[in-house]
Amino acid sequence: MKYRIKIDKDACLEDGVCFSMDPNHYEEDDEGKAQVVGGHMEGNISVGEFDDDGYEDAKEAADLCPGEAITIEEL
């Protein structure tokens, strides 16, 4: 399955839930906000695409984001 993760850095509350739960998809940037591992920026949105078996981990971390900053879509 291929999927895209987007993180709205304006909505990120810098709590670290996503990258502590799933460091394969999420990491902390220089400002303490979440970003997609190996991703790129589109405005203030961190975006990355993945083709692996880690979808469930990425989705669980996104669902627990208190700022609701993370969206995941299947491609």
C-alpha cells in the first residue's frame, strides 16, 4: 500500500506523541515540531510518501495527535 502523510506544522502542539510512538515516519524538527521522516515542505505542511507495512503504526500515532495536525491518505 502507498500512502501520504501530511503534518500541519501550525497545528502541531510539540508534544512529541507521534515521533515517540513511530520514529519510522515522524521526527522532531529544530523547533520541536513534528515532521515527516524524509519528507519535504509544501508551505507550512510537512509531506512524505511511503510504500511499506508501517501504515498501522503511522495511523495510530496520527490518531493520537492532540493537535489533530496529521492526516494520512491512501494513494
